[in-house]
Amino acid sequence: MNTPSKPFTLSGQVVDVVAGTIYPATITISNGRILSVQPAEKAGNRYILPGLIDAHVHIESSMLLPSEFARLAVVHGTTGTVSDPHEIANVLGMDGVRFMMRNGQKVPFRFTFGAPSCVPATPFETSGASLGPGEVEEMLSWPEIGYLSEMMNYPGVLNGDAGVMAKLNAAAKAGKPVDGHAPGLLGEDAARYASAGISTDHECFTLEEAIDKIGAGMKVLIREGSAARNFEALSRLLHTHPGMVMFCSDDKHPDDLIKGHINLLVKRALQMGYNFMDVVRACTLNPVKHYNLDAGLLQTGDPADFILVDNLSDFNVLETYVGGRKVAENGVSLIEREEEKEPNHFNALSVTPDMLLVPALGTHIRVQSASDGQLITEAVVKKALVVDGFVVSDPKRDILKILVMNRYQPAPPAIGFVSGIGLKHGALASTVAHDSHNIIAVGVDDTSIARAVAMITEARGGIACVEGPDPAFDKAVLLPLPVAGIMSGDDGYTVAESYSKINEMSKRLGTKLEAPFMTLSFMALLVIPSLKLSDKGLFDGDAFRFTSLFASEMETEAGRTS
């Protein structure tokens, strides 16, 4: 990171998040660090604060390279992230982690990457790589790796799985914190999970769960991303437990990143009347101290990472500095683009409509029920629509065919059904499918589904939207993602514009979801209950085992699957 060597000064109302005070001062910056902070009688009306930190994010979910993510994020006052490269690790293993670190080091931004703890996330899906305790221990020895990424295998923690415990012990030996991931875990189980050395959780979706985990000693990350949004449910923690909370986005699509980042959570919290210092500490002091980040807090000797805002209510970011270098001003990023090669791992089978036929082996089917803004799904039983002996999509009742197919080696697709997506015609397909990033597609008819899958297969990764089954008359749009099949190497603003267009096109197909592609990507996330689909079949996330598509006669339309 190039840093200005010539000293310079800035004056304003300094927000000291360590001391909890605001006072007029002049700051002197030299060689990328804070040389001094001198109180002054007058210093103007603008406010100087530490740069904002996203305490948990998968950069890959922005579909941008780290360098491009940084270009967009600094405009909103973000100067650093705690980044879990779990997504690319599932595709490319340790080489993917190295790729993210190398690219991130090319730009002025504080990326702190973690060592992915669960690759693959479960043995019930096909991924492009596998990282065992030995690989995890090696990554934790790298100076660029700051923590052990989210331990999603909470059953393994509770049951004392040898491989899981070896990874946790490696983090303890390295003296690096461990992130958690345990949706719905409460009481004694939450306490046992925390006692294994796990220090955070970003999956709380109720206040009761969050308070329970805080009681167990875990810090709670209040998440507001493109698909999962928990701020409304958890914001009261800013009042009751301000020292135990941080802000994060987890997953942020490029069109949303253009609109704002962690600054939006700050604005929202301030509008709700929460204490200013508690709010700002949730995205500055708290993550810096918890993760031992090499990021500035406006103290003498700190890295010169800070932002200038116009006032403490509107919180409009005027300028952003990283390492003493101005990286954004008045809504314009000053970071230059970095070109990269496009590593990938793609060897998928081509799909034809007849491969998607589902013989009717029963009258009722288990259906994933998706909800806007949530990663969890309900598992419901519905009467199947059968045509000519095959179960088909039933858009009138919002029951659509969904497939997940191995992208790493030729294999037939696994097929299920989902509600909550809401398409009335056409299909969506994507190679962004957490966690293994196999091909996922949903649609009203088999021809549209097959066509959407063919588009992303030909591109070796991307997201596609097909309006209908007749290629002579309908529209079909593709956003290629050639970097590991999950990221673009293009300019972030261009990618955001392209994604926004394809997202809007998907809504013309009938979906009411705010982020349909993001929601679709989580339909293959097996570690989140209740019913999901992997490339190997339909998966019961509560029992943590495969289940059948067809339900028994005893199960009713309102019943949950077992």
C-alpha cells in the first residue's frame, strides 16, 4: 500500500471512540500514521471519525474482486473488512484464499482475511476443494490471516468431532479468534458452543437468541445484507449490550453496495435514537479490538484510517482516508482499478429439458419455503401438480421446480420444489450457490430452466435470467462471473449496473423478492434449517440428513417434514 510520506494536517471535530469524547482538534498525519492529535480552540464544523469496519463479510458475494469491492466501499466510509474467503475456498481451496489476499493487497484498504473452517461446509454436497485441520493450521500461521472463519459445523462442535476440535485448537494455538455460525442455538448448547473458544455469532434472528449467546460470552454481529437482514430484530442490543455488538453485512450484492454499506446501519441506528458513541463503536472500536485489527482509531501512532462527515445526524461521508491516503471524496472513489487473471474450476454437464423430468412417485411433495430477508426456510408438504405422470411447476400456487447440479464434474441434477420465489414465467440460474457454488436454477418450465443453465455453463459461471421457453421471442440475459464462477473481473460500477438490470428483469418474471438471486443462492445452504437442496439431493437441515421429495400419505398440506 503506497502511503504519502509528506506530513499534512486536517482539522475538525475529532470523535475519540476510545475515550468517548468529541472535541475540536488538528490531526497531523505522517508516513501513513497519526503523528499527533492536538486540541484546538476552533477546528470547523466537519467531524473526523475512525474508518468504518464491516465485521463479517464474504467479499465474493458482491461478485467483485476484493480490489473492486474496496473501490465501491470506501465511498461510504468503509476502510476495512473482516472477510471470510469461504466461498472461493470451496471452489479453489487454499489457492483461492491466496488469490483474495494478493488482490486485496494491491489497493489501499484494510482487508483482514480468515482461514475458512468448513470447506466443504458439509459432507452432503460436492465442493471444489477440501480443507482439513492441516490446511487450516497452515493458513492460521500466515501473518495475513487474522482469525478462524465461521465455524458452521456446530453439531461437530457439540459432539466433539475430532477434525472440528483440531481446527479450533489450531486457532487457540495461533492466538487468533474464532467466528461462529449457529442459527437458533440456545441455552446449554449455546454455552457449550461458546466454551469451545467461539467468540462471535452473526446468525441470530431473534433478540432472545442474541441475548442468550451474549450471556454465553459471545459477541453478536448485527447483520444487514442483501438477503439476510436482522437489524430490526437485534438493534436494541445497542442500548442493552453496546460493548458486545458489531455491525456486519455478511453478503452484499453490487447494486446494494453502490447505495451504501455500514454507513447505512449507522444512519439507521442514529435515526432510531441510539447513543451516538455506542453506534459508532459497533463499527470501529469493537471490531478493531476484538479481531486485533491493524486499523486506526485516531490515536497517536495509529494507522491514518479515518473519515470526514458533515454532521452526526445525517452522517454524510465527505472524504475517506486509508493509511493517510485519500481514497474517496464527495461520493467518488479515488482507488484505481486492478486487472487480474481469472482462475476457475468448472466442468459441468450440459442439461436438456428431459433430464429435468420428475416421475410422480406420490401425491404430495416436500417443498422449501423461502422468505425474503431470511436464510432459513420452512419445510412444508404440498399436493403435487402432476401432468402426464410427471410432477411439474405450479406457478399459480407458487411452487416451482428447483435444481442443484455439480459444477466440478459431470453429474445429473438433483431436483426439488420451492415456494416463495414467485416467478410467473421463465427461469433464473446461478453459480453463486452457498456454500459449494454448484449450479442452482429455478423456473416455471423445463425448457427455460435448461436454457438458463446452458447459458451459465457456457460462460463457466454467472447468473442468467430467461423470460420464457421460446428463444425466438423471449429475452435471455447473462452476467458472466468467470473468476471462480462467483466473481467478475470487471469494473465494480459496471458489474453493479449489469446486476441491477438482470435483477430488475427477474422481477418482471413475477418475483416479489428484493434480492431474488441472493435468496436463490441460499436454497442450497445446507447448514441453515430447515429444508435445502444440494447437488446430491433434498436435505433436512433439522435432522441433518437427506430426505425424500415425496411425503407420506399421513403428512398434511400444513405439516412440516420429518
